[in-house]
Amino acid sequence: MARVLTEKDVEPAVRGGAVYAAGGGGWVHHGRMLGRAAVNAGAPELVSVEELDDDDWVATAAAIGAPASTTPWEMRGVDYVKAVQLLQEALGARVAALMIGQNGKSSTLNAWLPSAILGCKVLDAVGDMRAHPTGDMGAIGMAGRPEQTIQTAVGGNRAQNRYIELVTRGATGRVSPVLRTASDMSGGFIASARNPVHASYVAGNAALGGISKALELGEAILAAEPKGPYAMLDAIARTTRGIYIVEGEITAKQVTYTSEAFDVGTVTIGNGDRAVTLHVMNEYMAVDAADGRRIATFPDVITTLSPEAEPLSVGELKVGMKIHVLHVPKALLPISTGVLDPAVYIHPEKVMGIDLTSYALEG
């Protein structure tokens, strides 16, 4: 399946990734910047895990932070490249391919520029088909393991002297909060390369084909665009096999930025016994009916879209806006071992004060 990613792939990656962003996953303009820089700098190549040797090193290219645009973040394309370089130096070996931790408005393209500059492949695998708040959720089963691994972080607001380069070693679950602290100190958004593993491990633990699915969705959206918003909304539902569970007006929004670089809170749609609540931790993690009944829970895809069929991040939502809420059940998605690990739900449940585990691991 090897294919060189070109200019014509940038917009589909951003558009499809924006739906799987689930309210987070970076920014559209950042994704376009990464994609265009990559295809102009070199020839990033998308490959399947079967095209790698079992003992090839694979690392995860990711961005860490809160997506609501409430902080003075600055991240440049070169930061993604530097993060991979630091990881290779610490590993003492070349990384053959980069996967991504999640899909998103820019997350889907996180590996493209390092691939173009450094010559590693873009692996068609994701730590999670949709965007999520913690690195552990995209760590393909490594969150609860005791083995030491390497994680790097690069970036920051230069004008405010917040630029950081960080190389860490330790168990994934212990090191991931360190990188999130670095993200907050840098201005709220930082590039990382982390958790190098062999391709054979990725084959058994990642959500394979996740980037191709984002590209397929983006292409369907673009094909429907000339026919208008309703055709685009239909294309999104048809391609993802999801349904719109809510259509209504935002009546309340209570989301705040925390020192852990999370946007946490709730968004309410509608009133009275017909109201629904979206629970937010960077992304939409759950949807509850007014009677407390759970409608959707991570790792389901939960996405808000405008009447014009534009996927909206948490930071873009405002009281009075009319939105559609898309739900794609986890049974319809490629699932990684990272989101099947009970350990990854402990911290989000504590932060949000809701049950995720019993729903996320059901079935």
C-alpha cells in the first residue's frame, strides 16, 4: 500500500482528521501548515506495518496540550523534527517509521514533516482512532507497563522565553505527566516523540489503518462539498457509519483550563428533560441525557459540527450556537490496546468526576 503523500492529501487529512478530533486534536491551520511544509520539504511515504521488518523501531509523533486556544502556545514544524532527532539520539538507533497517537485537525499530520526531513516512513497506524486527552490513551498498551521508555518534548512560546527541549526516561505512566507539565510551561502546546517500540509490537497493539480512514473520510467530505452542507453531513455519517444523536442549541458552557494543560468542563445542549450534556476533558469524553442515562462514551467518536458541516472544537463552541452531535460507536472503529487498559481511565475519571471505565470497557 506504500504511497507518497502529496499536496492533494493535505486537505483530506485535515478534513477527515477534524471529524475524528472529537472536539480536540489540534487546529486546522496548524494541520495545513504541517502538511504543506512536509510535501514541499520532501516525499513523506505512508506505509502499512506489513511493509516494515518486525524489529524496526517505530515511535509515536504527537502533540501535547489543550486545544481551546486559551493559552499563548507556539509550536513550529521544526519542533516535531527536533523531537524525533532527540529521541533517536537517546535511543541510539534510527527510527524506521512514525505512527501517531491519535487523529485530529492537525494530529493526523504529526508524522509527515519528520518523515519528509529525516527519511523515516509515516506508518498507517494510530494509538487511538479519535483524539483523547492523555498520552497514556494513545500509548498502545504501554501505560501500565513498568519498563522504561523514552519520551521527548520540544517547543514553546519563544517571545515569552518558554521554549523547552526535554528528554525523559521512565515508565510511560510516570513520564507522561512530566510532558504534560512541560506543555503547560511552554505555553500550552508542545511537540513530542515517544515510546519507541518494535514494529511487531505495533502490529499487535495499534489501531491499524487509522490514517487511511481519516483520508477516506476527508475525500468523501470534499466530494460532497459542492452539493452543500446537508450533503457533507450525510457523507460524514455514511462514511463513518455514525448517527447524529443530538441537533440543537448550546444553552450552557462551563469549560476551564487547568494547570495540567487540560480543558475540563461541560457543554449543555437544549433545555429541561430534553437537554444533553457533553463532558469535556480536552475532547468530548461522554454524552449524558437529562435523566443521567449515558448516550455515548470514549472511545466512541463524539463530534460537534456546525449546520455548515464544519467540525467544531471545544474552544469554538459558544452559547446560542446550533450544532449537530455525531456519534460513532467503538464497535465500528479499529481499537488499540491502549484504550482497553483500565489504568488509562483512572486520572480522567478523577478529573471529570464521571464513570468512563464501565462504559468504555463494556463488551
